[in-house]
Amino acid sequence: MKTKKRVKRAKEWKREQVESIKNLISSHRTVGIAKIRGLGAKQLQRIRKEFRDKARLRVSRNSLISISFRKSGMDEVANSVDDQMALIFTDLDAFELYKVIEEGKIPAPIKAGAVAPHDIVIEEGPTSLKPGPIVGELQNLGIPAGIAGGKVVIKQRKVAVEAGERVSPALAEMLARLEIHPIREGLDLCAVYDSEGEVLFTPDVLHIDPSKYFSDLKEGIKAALSLATHIKYDYPTRYTIGDLISEANVKSVALAFNIAYPTSVTIKPLIQKAHSNARNLSINACIYERETMPYLLAKACSQARSLTAYLGE
């Protein structure tokens, strides 16, 4: 009887867990899943503290997480559940959540057997280690060391572990003693689901700086418009067709005016031009008309003054 009660309680507990996770999924804009392998209780407590007022961290069994996602219609997210996982619920967008998680990571020593994420370098110079057998230990690990000025010094820059190699226990201990922290400790984000846009983001996409992304997008749009402008006569688009029609209209009006072709647009400036030309012709030919008389009198007055000035000399 006790066994049946335990099984019943276990099933009930699992149902409650799934319902609780489903409710959290439906009540938040963004849901993230992250690996927590290697993180202890203190590290998780620190992360929860940093998440305060920004996000909620929940650790649960992978099977219950997968069931919750599938029952919420998020099969694609359920496929990303692997290793030891934690759920992150927030109303931040995916890029903001990724930024918060990355900024929350802190330098940490690498563990024995771990794969180096990049070349781990020991720089040349003095260390905080006291002289003694440590010099021999460094040399046994292939690290050129000696004593100078009462301090243990690294004589030459040394790549202790290349990227992709596993770190031996002895080297891991030595790196910690040298206070070399080659990794950043924190949540390892695997995927983020945006419920509003129904989009699943992966870390390689979220790694992009949004401000730089939008800046690059603007530059791309400018370049595209510039290209479209240069080839606008060969390849009109909905962005350039307005300018093309306007330019064609201006050029057609100019052509009609130059060849004296009367249209509803050119007739008025053509008449004004003809009137101006006729008046100038009348003035130059000294034809006495009502419109030309003021100009002819002014011209005669100017010539008389010039003659008077010439004779007066």
C-alpha cells in the first residue's frame, strides 16, 4: 500500500510540476533554456540574485521540461533540451536576455579534464607565488620559470594549452595557483523562444550586437538605394519609380520648351519668351510702339549723356 501511495504522490508531483512550468511559459514573453552542468548551489544562487526583477530561473528534470514544452505546442524548443538544463522566464526580448546572461558571467579557473575554449597563455613576468619547489613543478609542466628579486617569475610567454585540448589535473591546479581564470562561469544559453513572434533563437544569432545590426542594416539600405539610383534607367523599382517619373516630366517639359512645342505646361512660358523676344527686337530696330517708347527714350538719354561727356572733354 505504501508503494502505491508513493507512486501516486510521485505522479501527482510530476503533473503539478508540468502544469507549473506550462503556466510560467504562457505568462512570460520569452523562455530560455540553459545548461547548468558544473554550476554549484552558490553559483546558481548568485545568478538568481542577479536575475532579480529581470528574469526567473527554474531548475527541473529534463523529462518534465520536455513534456511541458510539448504540451505548450513548442516541440522545436523541446528538441533543444539536453544535458543538465534550467529554464529562464522573462519579459525581456531574446537579445536583452542573452546580454544579461553574458554580462553575468565571471572569470573562473578551468577544471581538470575540461576542454580549453581557447589558447590558455601564461604571460612572461613575476607571479604571486613564493619561491620554493613550485619552480620545479612549473618546469615539469613545460613552463619556463625561475626566481628573480625574491619572486617566482615566468621567463617566457608560454601557451600552456591550445584550444580544443583537455587540461590535465596538474596543469589545472597550477593555473589556479597562478590565478589564471581562462573560462567565464555562468549559464550556457542553448536556445530562447519568443512567444510573441513564435521564433526560436540560437546563441549564434543572439551573439549579434543589436545596435551594430541595425547600423549595418541602415548602411545596407543606403547602399541598395544608391545602387538602384545608378541603374535606375535599367532597373526601376518601387523605391525609384517616383524619382524616374519626376525626372522624365522635367526633361520632357524642357525639351518641349526648347523646340517651342506648345502644351498646357509650355504654352505660357513660350508666349512670355516670344513677347520678350519681340520687345527686344522692336527696341533694337527703334520701332516706336507704346511698350517700346520708355526703353527707347532711356536708351536715347543714355547715348546723349555719353555724347555730352565725350564733347565736354
